[in-house]
Amino acid sequence: MLPPTEQLFPSSVLRNFCVEVFRHFGVPPQDSETAADVLSLADLRGIDSHGVARLHTYFEMLTMKRINPTPTIRITREHKSVCTVDGDNGLGLVVGPMANEIAMDKATQFGSGWVSVCNTNHYGIASYYPLQALKRDMIGWSMTTSTKLVAPLWGAERMLGTNPISIAFPGLKNLPIVIDLATSAVAYGKIEIAKRKNQTVPKGWIVSQQGEMTTDPDDMINGGALLPLGSERELGGHKGYALAAMVDILSAVLSGANWGPFAPPFALRQEIPDRSVGKGIGHFFGAMEIEGFMDVNEFKKRIDDWIEVFRNTKPAKGTGGVLIPGDPEHNEESIRTKAGIPLLPAVIADLKDISKHTGIPFTV
Amino acid sequence: MLPPTEQLFPSSVLRNFCVEVFRHFGVPPQDSETAADVLSLADLRGIDSHGVARLHTYFEMLTMKRINPTPTIRITREHKSVCTVDGDNGLGLVVGPMANEIAMDKATQFGSGWVSVCNTNHYGIASYYPLQALKRDMIGWSMTTSTKLVAPLWGAERMLGTNPISIAFPGLKNLPIVIDLATSAVAYGKIEIAKRKNQTVPKGWIVSQQGEMTTDPDDMINGGALLPLGSERELGGHKGYALAAMVDILSAVLSGANWGPFAPPFALRQEIPDRSVGKGIGHFFGAMEIEGFMDVNEFKKRIDDWIEVFRNTKPAKGTGGVLIPGDPEHNEESIRTKAGIPLLPAVIADLKDISKHTGIPFTV
């Protein structure tokens, strides 16, 4: 059921509004379409935090000229299947898709392609990229750094972003397996929601600015940090930290971007790091041609079998049973494609504010 | 301090004993040396469960002719930087290093190399492989499937192995960052230790055969399962499950091996799956030439900087502060290289048993 405060908008209306907003700032037509596609896919798949709800931040960054609307994206170093790309401080929603295309083109030519990207900005949902690779019968990977929020295990300060990893595998009759996970225990949004509702959060999500486990969201918001996946030493918090470090190094150390705590902020209101160790934030993309390993249809049939066997796992008592990674998002996509995208009043107000400043009409 | 029951052995003595045991079963001289190197590195780095303590299992599998001592390891499908390798049911300690060499040779030729391996067996410690890649100024990855022990989130049966992921990054003045993590919350060995000591285990490690969280090790041992990294939904158990699934698919679905619950057992006493969906277990190796992305020395300096910044993270109250992935193993290696490898009486008894059956002397 739709909460009474939410309002439904056709996906195409929101997408077109995004296109016009990007064009307003001089983003070239094709790039504006691509950037709007990335945001639109997030809304369709139910990842509300990464869709049109973020348009106001992009709008602010473009208004303040903190992002280059017409970047010259180029390969700065290359050896056959691998390369480094400089995004020229463009929108991550434009640099990301282009770098991902480079990875896929390399995979066509060399069996696989691997691209580390510097001088870029927030690139939307991580799974957009492997989903593109599926269209070319490839296994795609994407990772990105982001503004610091996470403490390494046994640390008492924010040093890493929520650094997601995404990869997808195609089925023949089944929808693809789509893995898209932040390497933190939870998203920052969940801490904000708890604060707004005046609730505590579960043990294992956050630490205070002394690095102590706490359940009070304010302790995290006021100088504390999120915990990595695994939360504490006993449950494997060192593993989540190591995964976040892997994403950080592949995306930002290897490309020449700002790694770890030095990643520049996504939004204007966030603190600017006291040191620069490179250019912009970093992404990492990979693409592997399935045909290079196995007949594509045989692989897809094996994935179908995998999906069916795992779906039929004996369910744990009191649960609905095992899901396949990507199930919740596929489900949301089939509902929202028909019903539209539910937006909260605050998001609608943001879009109206953009409309007021740009003169682009926002109506349904 | 060494527990009074443990006895120290020079690493070279244990390594040479392993070489002779492999040779005894007809494993070619060079392959025997390689296999012994993999076990020896585990012992040196303090990963006791994967070193000479496992020799008795390899001994049994070779005695029963369940493993082929003289495999013809070959590429069955290939496109430049990617390929599939059939290990011909050889020792994973031989097939793994050879497939990893193929990945590195491809990286020299094409910038990167990616190898999915079927028809293989247990390959030792996952970090052996990326550590080899460091010698060639490459970033190496390794993953492998293993006998089922882990339940997917909301499942009540064992469906996945502890499926590790390893990757390493070289420093210039600093020892490398070495990431090597099982995608389960903990290793099975910890459940066995708790049982032996008649202790409970922390909530979040295991489920019973009804899929309910439990702290009694017997509930897991008698038909229950380990939980994936993240443990429960609230702390991100779906993420650990997704990572284990990724390893399973890249290693076993893509190569034509037995995936998920169908992975054949490592040891003779383990249950044989009721269905076969391919050949042996699966590994996945990757190697990327650092030079293809960035000047190698510049990268190593950036890694040094990363290590120093993260080591200087403000420490959490009551902890020793942040470690760099690989620190505990580097530390152990420097101690054990001089002092020797501590072995438990049960392990020494196993080695003496091998000595008795093979006639190879085991003495210090």
C-alpha cells in the first residue's frame, strides 16, 4: 500500500524532466539522456535513494559549476584489455556509462575489459553497469568510491565510503541474478530515518566518535561512523573493511583519484577533505565475454538451474525462504513500470524548486 | 607463548616431507614442489587449517585414487584474455598454481588474464595466488568453491562453501596489502573448537537444521549450517550470501564444475552430493598488469601512503587500532620463518601415520 503522503509519477515524466534539467546546464543531448536513464533505472528498481531524489544535488553541483557539463573523457593509459580513464570532472552519470562502454568494447576485442576511472563524480546505482553488460552477453562488474562514512574495524573515524560492488549473471528463462551491495553494514539513509523517527538502531550498525558500539543514531551523525559489513571482529567486521578497501584501491588508488577519506563530497553541504591525493572520486568497471569461457546458452541454462535450486532451498523457520539476488528489485520494477514511481513530498518539493530555478515545467 | 602441547618444526622439514609424500603417489617432481610450497606458505603465514594439517586428507584422497596425480591440465575454451581450464581431477595444489600462471601469462600479453577452472580439487590458501602475482607486478585475484557448509540467508540447509575471495596490492616500502576472506561469518573450525571445549558460540555464526539462530555448536554440526558474512538480514546477511554466490558462479557455473550444494567433498568422510552438475570443484583466477593502469612505482607509493594513512586512523576506544589486511599473517610469517611451525599433537600423529604407510621418514 502506498503511504498516504506519497504521490505516483509515471517514470517517463520523471525521466524527461531529468533530461531537460541536464540539458539546461549544457550537458549534451545524448549525455543528458544517458544520465537520466541511470537515475530512472534506480527509481524503477526501487532504489529510491539513488533516483530522482538525488536530482537536486546534481542540480546544485551543476549550478555551482562544481561539475563539468561538457567533459572530454579520455583514456590516459592503456594496455589492450586494461586502461585508466580520466572523466574530466564530468557527471558520474555520464563518465560511468562511457567508461563501462570502454570495458565492454575491450571485452569484445580481447575477451575482457577493465577500466579504472579518476576525476569523476557520483555514478548512480552500481547495478546499472552490469545490467548494460548483460545486453551484450557479458558478465559486468562495477565498483565505486564515495564520500567517507565508514570506519575501518577498530577505527573511530570515517575513512571509507559505503563502496558498493555489483555484478550480474544472465538466466535463459529466468531474470538475471543481480548482485549490488554496499560494503558497509547498512546505508546511511537508515540512520537518518531512525533519527527522524526518534528510534534506536540495531547494535552492529554504527560507532560513536570514540569508536564505541552504540544504538543512538545521534552518536553516528555527530562525528561517529557506520560499521563495515560484518560489524564487529567476532562476526567478521574485518572482512567488510577489507572489501571496502579493495573497492577503494581498485577504483581510486589505481586510477589516480582521491582514495579513502580524501574522496571529495557528493553534495555541497558535506565537509571538504583537508588533503587531495588525486583527481575526483574513482570507479572501477569490468566486463568479461561469456563466450570466451563457455557457450552462452549453456551458461544461461546453468544459471537457470542455479536459480531454481537455490530458490528451492529448505526455508528457515519463520521466513519466506531464500531469495535470489536481484529478486526484490525485479519485483519492484514490474510493479513500478505500470503503476509509476512513488515520491515523498520532500522529493516533489525539491523537483518543484529545480523547476522554479530553471523554468523547466514539472507537472503531471 | 607456545601452548605446552605444541611442538615446533622447521618449515623446511615439513615442506620436504610434503614433497616426498606427493612424489610417493607419482605426482611429478616439479608439481610436488609446487604443492608443498602452497601448504608451506599456509603454515608460515599462520593459517594452520590449510597447511601441513591437511596433508593427511590429500594422502587419503591419493591413496584411494580419488585424485589424479598426473593430470593433463588444459585450456578447453579461450578468447585472448579469458579462458576455461580443465584440471583433469588433479590436486588443486597443482591445478591452481598452473591456472594462475595462465592468468598471469595472459596479463603479460593482453593486460589482464581471467581463468575459470573446473575438474579440480581443494587449492590451499586463497592468498597464495595473488602473492604470486605480486612477484610479476600484477594485481591477482583468486576465488574457489568448497564443500557445502553455509546456508543462504533465510535458508535451513547447507548450499554453499565458505567460498573465499583473495586479492593483493604491493607497497614500495611497506609489505603488501593481502586480502583473504571467507564469505561465511566464520570458519567451520571455530564451531569444532567450541564443541571440543564444550562452549557456546556467538549469535550470528550458525543456524540449526530448522534454520533458527542458535549458539549451540551441536545444532550446526548435526545438520545445521554456517551463516554467511553479515549473519542476519538486519546486519547484511544477504550481502555475504550474494558474495558467496558470486564466487560460486564465477568459479563453478562459468567453468562447468559442480556448483553450490553439488561440490564434491574435500575429505573421504564427507557426504557425497546426490547430483552431479559438472566436473570437480571450481576456482577463478584473475591477474591485471599494474603498468597497464599506472606506473608501477607510482602505484606502490600510493599504496604506501594508503597503508600509512589507514594505520594512523584514530583508534576505537579499547582496541589496538586499525590493522592493514595481511598484517597478522605478515607478522606470523616473520616469527615462524625463524622459530618454526608449531604443530598440535593430533597433526604430528597424522604425519607419523603418513610416514608409517609410505615409509617416508618423519623426524626432526
